[in-house]
Amino acid sequence: MRRIRAISDGKFRRILAGTAAAALLAAGGAVAAGPARAATAEAIVCPVSAQLTFTPGLRHSPSQQVTETGTGSFSDCQTLGGQPSSRAGSFTVSGSGSASCRLPLRKLTQHITWADGRTSTVALGTARLDLTAFSAFYGPITAGWGKGAAENIVAQVSPDQFRACGKKAGLTSLKFTGAIEFSKI
């Protein structure tokens, strides 16, 4: 997270909030303003790291049937107001369909296990996959704890990882760090 830490915490939260709001609006969601949300439910943002695996490896083209799996974790969460939050967890992600390095899978299922043992399921979509900077994922919590809340991930991706797209085996693994935001958790 070198590039993220170079940005002040307040500026990073504003960038994430803007990206998250844009992703929600693009997905047809609503963005609540001000103190309209319930006092017990608040948005949180956390550092996230994950590793994804693609079988077979992603290539520049053509698209092919691919299975994507991955694991990740998040901790050290804060409210968007900067207050510490005890929220933390780990997750798995999976999906399959037609994909390439240029056209990623659009629908994934994410299973979150929160630090307190509760679980959530997220219908995760890819809002943006940029091979040179960052990717964005978004989706609603569809089952379990926090059902109805929205999740947004902004992932910093090293462009060096995508060199494998041009090789025979393709891109078989991708690591990223970034931020994950949950609304109304």
C-alpha cells in the first residue's frame, strides 16, 4: 500500500468515498447524505489485501472459460469520520465465466467471515479493471450479517503482474492491496 499511504488519511477517505459513491450510482444504488442513516449503522473503510487465482490463466485475447478463486483479509477499520472501528474479517471469492486480461469476470461471489464469527455473502461485480493503476469492485451484501449494505473495493494493482497476460500460461495469480468500504455496517 505504498501509494495509498503516501496520500493523507483524510484525502484517501475522500477519494474512496467518491469512488464508492460513483460505483454505487453506476450500479443503480442510492447514496445517502448526512445524518439520515441510523445511529447504529455506519460506513467503515479498511485496508484490504487479497490474492486471486485464475484457471486457466488469463490472456490478452481471446476470452476463454475461466474459474477465479481468491482469499483476502481486512482490518484496522475506521468510520468515514475517522473513528476506529472493531470490524475486521477475511473472505473468499469465486466465480467462473468467459474472461481475458482485457475483459474480466463481471460477477463473483464473496463469502466474508467477520472477526466475531458472523458471516456475509456479497454479489460482487467488477466496476473497473485497469491494468496500469487500480481496479474497483462493488456489490450488495445479499445474505447474512449486514444484508442490504453495500461493499466497494478499490484495489491497487502492480502493472508488472499483467506482463504474464502475454505469456503462454497467462496470468494465473494476482495480488493486490487497497481499501474496502462497507456502507451501513
